[in-house]
Amino acid sequence: MRTTLNIDDELMERVKKKAIESGKTITEIVENALRKETAGEVPERLRENFARVLTWRIRIPFIT
């Protein structure tokens, strides 16, 4: 997907430098940073489905 971002000049210079040093593209550097930042986050619809399944599977009878 193509998108436009407004990135601080100093930060963009660091990204460009890292891309050159690592032999990667700027896109790869930005994608990897975004993946790290969002790791462990689950989209809302998946959370809702998981909650439904979990609720259904762990119903424990109420014992008094």
C-alpha cells in the first residue's frame, strides 16, 4: 500500500543512514519499525472473536 507520512527531518535522516548501512530500503526500515511497534497488538475483530470462543469454552458450572 502506498501512503504519505510526515516524518521529522532528523528522524528521516537517521532512517536513510540506517538503510544505507544495512543495505535495506527505506520502506523495509519503516515497515520493520512499525512491526516492532505494533507487535502483540491484535485487531479488534480478532479480539472479539477470541473472547467469544474463550467464553464458550471455559463455561464452568456455578457451584454453591
